[in-house]
Amino acid sequence: MTDMDPRQIRAARALVGWSRDELAAAIGMAVRTLARLELGETPYPRVATITAIRTALEGAGVEFLAAGESAGPGVRLRKVG
């Protein structure tokens, strides 16, 4: 999945307490489409789709970590202050 692992999307949603419905609504996407992305059923998602997901979750305070920044791809909440 482009530059984001499906597990990162699920973990990021959990960190900010968003349901799949809430994230899908925030980015104007069908819930089923988001579910397929999170389950890894969409091997080549559109860049615009990944960008929208990433932007929404980063706006909520999530930082995405590349494999080189941790043991593997990950997420964390941004430090405040």
C-alpha cells in the first residue's frame, strides 16, 4: 500500500478514537472502500486516497512512522507543546 501500511490506518484511528465511519465521513469516502484499504484488499490505492487519509489523521494528531524510524511501520500521537 503506497507509503502507508493498512495496519497504520487502523492503529491511527484507534489512537484518536475514530470509528471507520468517522474517518470515511471526514474524507468523503465510502465506508466499504476504507474497510477494503484497512484490510489490505486494495493493493494499489490511489495516491489521492492515501493522501486524504493521512491528512485527516495527521490533522487529528497522528504521526506516521516509516519502517526505518521504528521496528516497522508505526504511528504515534504527536507531542503537544
